[in-house]
Amino acid sequence: MKRNLAPAVAQLNRASVASQSVSQAIPLYTNGMRVGLLGGSFNPPHVAHRAISLFAIKRLKLDRVWWLVTPGNPLKENGALRDLDQRAEAARAMADDPRIDVSCLESVIGTRYTVDTITYLRRRAAGLHFVWIMGADNLAQFHRWENWRRIASEVPIAVIDRPPQSFRALAAPAAQALARYRLPESQAARLADRRAPAWVFSHRDELNLSSSGLRNPDGSWRTKK
């Protein structure tokens, strides 16, 4: 008889960030899984986060997508950032899918930089096949990320189109520098098995949403009407 892990998983998910251990902050997994990593402040989380994740699961043939809720984005003003526990709880409510896990790992290991998170995960969960997921707007500024070339050399990257950012993103310094490692979109399903550097640019029907567009001028989250 299989043990029902749902209650235990739910309890771990609700543990406050301050009390979490690393083992609690890393979602449950089995070696060999193909896992997409979607980082962000999730301030607030919205339906486009979920839509992109479900699209990536289907297009990239992923087993899971982990939402990595950052303590703060080094490239953004964080004055209006809500409490990490509050953002994580809102992200879990928005995800609403057993294939999407929410983690505050960066707070637990004490970093705000993607390169540190990826290095840590590849060492701690070496049996997984990771793919970093980003929108085209992030590719446009990827060259500003801490050690971005190392990130590209550590994990394959899936860039999800986000009109009207496509041209700007593909003309940006990082995309140009990594151009020879770009795979045809038809090979997206094999990206998780490719050795980095490797990346694809995937097109989808876009929901024109952003977290900044869902915040009031004072930083509070807009409520649904």
C-alpha cells in the first residue's frame, strides 16, 4: 500500500521560512526527474506565472516546476516587497497544481543570486535534470545578472516569449553571446537532457501580465473585482 504523503507535504509547505531547514526548503523529488526552475519575487504571483509553468511542463516534458521565491531581486527596488512568507503562501494558492512546488530556498541558504542557487541545487540534488525558465524580458537584461555566463554554463535555459519583448531580448548582449548554443524550438522537449550551455526560445499565446502591473502605487497588491 502506498503511503499518502499529501498531509506531510502540506505541513512542510506551510512551515515559516525562519524555521525551515534546507531539506524542507527543497521540494520532494526522485532522482532522474526533469525540473524547471522559475525564480522571482512573486510580488504578487499571478496567472501568467502559472500559465508559463504549465506551458513549460508540456513543451519541455518536465516532471515538476519549482517556483523559487526570492528574498529580494538585486536588480529591482525592494522597498514595496511584501513579507516572504506572505508571498510564498500566495504563490502556493496561485500555483494550484501538484506539479508546481513553491520554495524559499534562497532565503534559507542566504543568497539573492541565481548563480548561487543553481550551484547549490546542482550539488545538493545532483540526480535531477534542471532547466532554468525565464521570460523574454529577463533575457533582455540577463547580461546584468551576477555571473550570468556561469549560469548559462551550469543549466540549460528555456526562454518563454513575452511580446513585445522578443526582438529586444534576442538582440540583447546575452542572447548574442549565447547564439551558437541556441537550439531549434522543435528540440525543446530534449532541452533538459542537454549539456549546458544550451537554450531554446519558445513561443506561446501570451498573457500580458506582470507583477509590477498588479501592484498599487504604494506597493500593495491590487485585489480582484
